[in-house]
Amino acid sequence: MLGFLKNPVVVTAEINVNLVVLTVMGLISRLWGLSYPRAVVFDEVYYGQFVSLYMKRIFFVDDSGPPFGHMLLALGGYLGGFDGNFLWNRIGAEYSMNVPVWSLRLLPALAGALCIPLAYQILVELQFSHCAALGGALLILLENSLITQSRFMLLESILIFFILLAVLSYLKFYNLQRHSSFSASWWVWLLLTGVACSCAVGVKYMGLFTYMLLLAIAGLHFWHMLGNQNLSNVSLLCHFLARGLALIIIPMAMYLSFFYVHLTLLYRSGPHDQIMTSAFQASLEGGLARITQGQPLEVAYGSQITLRNVLGKPMQCWLHSHTNTYPIRYENGRGSSHQQQVTCYPFKDVNNWWIVKDPGMQQLVVSNPPRPVRHGHIVQLVHGITTRYLNTHDVAAPLSPHSQEVSCYIDYNVSMPAQNLWRVEIVNRESDTDVWKTILSEVRFVHVNTSAVLKLSGASLPEWGYRQLEVVGEKLSKGYHQSMVWNVEEHRYGKSQEQKEREVELHSPTQMDISKNLSFMAKFTELQWKILTLKNEDTEHKYSSSALDWITMDTNIAYWLHPTSGAQIHLLGNVLTWASANVAAVIYVCLSLWYLVRRRRKIYDIPEDAWQLWVSAGEICVGGWAVNYLPFFLMEKTLFLYHYLPALTFQILLIPIVLQHLSDYLCRSLLPKTMFRALIVAWFSSVYLVYSTFSPVTYGEPSLSVAELKDLRWKDSWNILIRKQ
């Protein structure tokens, strides 16, 4: 039985020395001196805030994209033992000793280093020579801008890593398709394609561009499969379902999982949750949850409530009134009703409390048992402190003359009777008998007499209105808008019929304990909508640029400047590599058009397999460049040079493809081939020389003199920082 032990167990493995050497060189170039400078570098001031919030489990919203990239940066902080205590308030601030700088920058650096072997393997899978693949990987290795971007707590290197991983995985899957469909390795690479795509999108929405490109290529390849008569209908269906599962279902599930982990980690209230709905805020620990915990769930006649406008713009605010009245005449000469002002107030205040009254009864307390208010019920809203009724009538609003004025009614004994009946319409109801619920229900108040809807106009009133926000009655015919929707935020069952006792009650905290936790999908939907629609005011930045500036690198970004010496770090690319990438793209397009015209005339300059190789390379490299670059011309946002780096990476991969093609099919005799290879060696040496020249502003050391810094300003548009002597 134990005879097999007579012979030694032997394990053999093939090691690609090129891959090993490239990986080691990549790690050295990206990890060397990673903790330098020990100061906040450019956008570290932005991402560092989110890392600190993760460490403290405080909820935040970042409108720049999904949370996966932020979580990876936070993972670096967690592994380094970061407690989140650092004030990220300015670029160049020295890190305190509790900040694990090396750990925070580790994952972006590793991602940047691994892009080099990934580039090598992509070119190999595209069926180009190992020499071409080695050249492409070395160009990525010596690209100054990619080095700079990967050595700090930034997301672009992580994004590029997942993009390249997705491309490589799909190419490996596609190459296996020909001879081993549905094998274990076939499934691994197909599934890894979907996983890498979802991770790319989860880091930044820019990853969506490459994801859509791969989906289009996969769709094109499947379309070609449909013409294969050797495949049965069942086999084609299995192929279709496998691709749908791996490239659509799994990425969607993973995308949801990023938000699930994000929301699980960030369970505490913070400054960012103010833009979320009351229901979302109440689901977080502390903040609004502390105020609203224990409130009754169902709004009843006699309930004391505060009403928050759902829109939250220009700021969150609550329906409010005070004893002051509208001016008899406005500055433009128009008259008002001179009734009590009703506004939307952006702060918690006792004057935000209203009482829900049954029009058929006089009592302002909740009966026993409570009588809940349902969708479609008619109510009166009584201001808690002044006991005046919410009212609107055919009088123009102060700042919105095409809308009706909203007020609290004062009886001046003139021919203007009260019109204070409102119909409750629950917008997010499941049925027409739904009960009005605290926090959860989003309601509209429709005026019975005029059919006007209670709406926040968003305009700020003049001094006589204390700069509070205007509330108006808007005709239903003008359409639906979130500014017409309100939800109950604070709620108690009123018990005091006497006004003085009721005022004391309005100042006191609520009781009872009812949980109002939202489901994950409800929180995800709201958070996703906020990320997509939340717009920070785009201000002109000193280093912002246009997409046209990127191709020729007419711009740069100063990332860091030493406080005393001339040492500095800039986002600057290898000028020769960028120019060569542009030339390679032009040559590829021109040759492709030439071949297409000639093939149309039945003239075949290159073999069919070489043509298919050429087209496949273009789909990946030219397609990858186009989808990651051209969309920026349609974007209305502040743009920076680093937005071009994913597109640049694809363009760099095109250089060795074009060079090999020229060598194989245009240099047909020995002498031209030899001369061409000599030119490539000279060109590559020049690439290394440019890399070496700019490495002091890539790594931030050694410090350069004023003369040396001036010598690096190869373009007048570059902003190299020179201290005044």
C-alpha cells in the first residue's frame, strides 16, 4: 500500500522569468521610499477624510463615485492600525506619528506595480511576441505619471489595475474558447472578468467605460458564434447564459455588496447624513436617531409633528411659522394678505411643531385609541405655538408671484375667510388605505379649495422674513417635484388640551420605542441616487485642464513642495512615451484605413490571421483609449490630467503592437529590419533617459536647484514651482 513512498514526490512548474523580473522591478519602482514625503500630497487631503470616517464608522457621501475604492484605502489604514485621528485640512501638512503613511499608500502602490506584469500578459494573449510584450511592460514601468499616481493614497492606479485585469481575464477566456469551452480554467477567467469589471466600476465610475467596451466585444464575439453551424442551439444557449451570469449578474451583485459593506461599516451619524432623508438619518446611530427614537409610528388626529421637506435643497429645512406677518406691501408695490408668515426653516426650533387636527372636532389631543390619518383624509394643520391654522388663498406669494401665498390665518374681520383644509396624499403608498407614518411616509398636502400643493420654492425671503426659505402653494397642473413632498420627522401624541400645558409638551422630548430601520435596498437606492445627483459646485482649480490639453501633455499638476528646499513632486508623464503613443495611434488608424480600402478591392497586403490579430489589438487598445478619453468632452466637471491615465495606458500598449507590425510586414528584408531594430533600441534608450531626467520630480528627491528646475520646464505651459530667492 505504501509503495508510492519509495519514489520522491516531484512537483514541476514553469516560471516565466520575464514576468518575475517585471514584477520585481515594478515593486521596486512603486514601493521604494513610499513613506516619503511624510506629508499630505495633493488629493490625499480629500481621500484621507474618508479613511478617517471609515476608521470612526461615521457615515459619509462622496459624489465622486462608489465606495469600493475608498474601502480599499481604508483597509490600508486598518492594517496599519490607523485610528482616524488626523485633521485633513491642507496639502503639505505634516503627518502626525499615529498616521501609518506607508500602510495607507501600500495598496495603490501594489496595484500600480502589478499593472506592469498585467500589461505584459495582455500583449502575449493578443498573440504578439514576448519581445513586444516585454517592451510594452517596460514602457508602463518607465512612465513617470503612472509612477507618481501609484505612490500616494489615490485611486487611479487601483482603477487601472482592475481595468487591465478585466481585459486580461477576458482575453484568456476568449483564447480558451476555441478548444476548452466550459472547462474549469474557462469558467475561472470568465468569472474573473466580471469580478474585475465590477471592482473597476466600484472604484470609480470611469471603470464603466472599459466594462461597456468588454461587453460590446463579448457581444460581437457571441454574434460570430451564432454563425458557427457546429454549435447546437443548446450549446449556444449555455454560452449565452454563462456570459450573462458572469458579465452582468455577478457584477451587479458585487456592486450591491460594495454598498452593503459600506453601509454596514458606517453605522454612525455624521455631518454628511444631513442630505439624506429623515428615514435614512433615523437608521444611523446617534444624530436624528437619538432624537426620534421611541416616536409613535402612525400619525393620528391630535399628533404633534415636524414636517421636513424631502428635497433637501438648497438646504434641509422644516415647515415653520412665527408671529411676524407678511408686509402689507412688498418693495415692488404688490400687496399681501398681511397674514402670519409660513416659511421653511433650516434649524430645529419649537416653531417647527404643528398639530394634526380633525376638521370636524375641536380637540387637539390624541384620542384613546388613536385615530390614524390615512391617504386621502382631510386635515387641518395648527401651528403649535401660535395655534393658527395653515392657510392659502388666491394671493400671490412674495417671491413667486405665479404661486399662492401660504400663511397662518389671522381673522382681521374682513372679506377673506379662512381656507385651511388640506388633503393628505401619501406619495409612496402601497395602497389607497395606507396610514400616514412617521419618517417613512412621503406626503403631499393638497389645498381643498384651490387644489394648490404645499411646496418649497427654495427662494430666500428678505430681511422681513429673516432670510428663511419661501413656502408657496403650487398648482398641481405644473407637475410633480420633490419640493412638494414632506415627511414627518419628529412626532408625539399630544395629550394637553390647554395651550400653556401644550407649549410645555412641545418643548419636551418624545417617548415610546418603535424601530424605523430601513431595508438595505431602500438605503442603497437612496444613497445611489444621492451619489448620482449630488453636485458639488465646480470651481476653477489652479491645475484643472481640458481634455485637449492631455494628449500633448500641455499641463501638469504640482502635487507637493518641500517647505524649505526645492524638492517637489509633479504629475508629469514621460514626454517621449506620450508622443510615441500618439504617433502609434495615428499609424494604426492610417494603416487600418489603408488595409480596409485595399481589402475592399480584393488586395490582401497581410495574411488573414495577421489581419485578425491587428483588428483584435485595435478593439482592445484603440477602443480602450477611445472609451476612456472621449467621454470627457461631454462632461461638465472639473478635469485634471490624472483623468487621462487609464486611456494613456491603453495607448501605450499600442506602441509595441505597431512596432512589431511594422517590423514584420513593412521591413521585409534583413537590412531594413536591422536598421529598424537599431532605431527601436535608440528610441528605448531615449525613453529611459527622459524617465531618469524627470525622476527627481516623480519621487520628490533629490532636491533640485533653481537652474535644474528651470531646465525641466520643457513646455511654457508647465508650472514648475521655483522659490523666490
